[in-house]
Amino acid sequence: MNRWKIAFWICFALLLATAAFGFYSILDQGVTITYMKDEFDDTDDALDEVIAIINNTDLSRQQIQTELLKIKDLDYVDFEEDTVFLDKIYLVFEENRLKKVGEQW
């Protein structure tokens, strides 16, 4: 077999491998950016919840619970504990008053 034919097939195989790797890289970046955008949207929603709590209540447990139930359906949240976990944030109460807002990951 001619050396030029061997060199052609080797270069052709390298070209295909490079194209496949480039396609995979672009596709992977697209998926990663989509998931990052979803996470940022969730963080924005959690921030909006905290802003609504701070602006619309006097920070008592009952008022915060009422305000949160207006924002979205939170039937799964246990409001009886001192720490209330929401999607990406948690609220810490002492003596039925809001003392701390934190983030959880």
C-alpha cells in the first residue's frame, strides 16, 4: 500500500476524532449553561421570597408563614420547628421571631 494512502487515512481519522470531540464539547457546554441558568433562577426565586418576607411582615413566625403560603404552595414545610427549610434558604426562629436567614446547598 502506498504511503500517501496510509497518511490520508490517518489524517482523516484524526479529523473525524477532532470534529467529534469539538461537537461533544459544544454540546456539553450547552447543557452545563442550561443547568446553571436553572440554578440561578432558583436562587432568584429564593431571594424574592426573602424580600417579600422582610418587606411584608414584622418578622413574626405566623406572619411569615402566612406570607410564604401566599407566594407558593408549601404544604411540605414544617412550620412547627425552630428552623424552617425552604428550597434554597432556611429561616431560624427564636421566640416566634425571625432571627436568621441563611442559604443551603
